[in-house]
Amino acid sequence: VAYEPVWAIGTGKTASVDDVAEMHGFIREQLKELVPDADKVRILYGGSMKPENAGALLSTENVDGGLIGGASLSAEQFLAIARAAV
């Protein structure tokens, strides 16, 4: 499952870590009502993930990965995000 705020699509704007945590928590709770093994479902965050914010976003509860958009066009930026994920 992936979440990207509609206002973040193609804008370069990123949601705050608090907003991401709240929305991903909400998604997780909804999944628990719909799916028997909801805790096994990965929830990805999209919305201008970049090297500067990847560490904070990826360490947020219920954020299991990211959808990398524009930053994936630069090998250097993409690698920096990948490093933040481990």
C-alpha cells in the first residue's frame, strides 16, 4: 500500500513527519479491519522523499519504505536515500 498526499504530487513539498505518522497509523488501523495479517502489509510513503528527509521519514512508525520520484533521476540522490533506509 502506498500513501502520497495529493498536494505533494509533483510539487517538491513533503508532509511533516508528524502528519506522515498520523496518516500511516490511520492506514494501518483501517487495514486491521480489512485484512487478517494487516501487520504484514507494507505501507510506503511517497511525496518528495529526498536525501534530506529520507532518514526521518523511513524511521517513522508504520512507514515501511518509500516511493522515490524525482530523486530517482539522480544516482547520487537515490543512493543517499537507499543509505538512509539501512
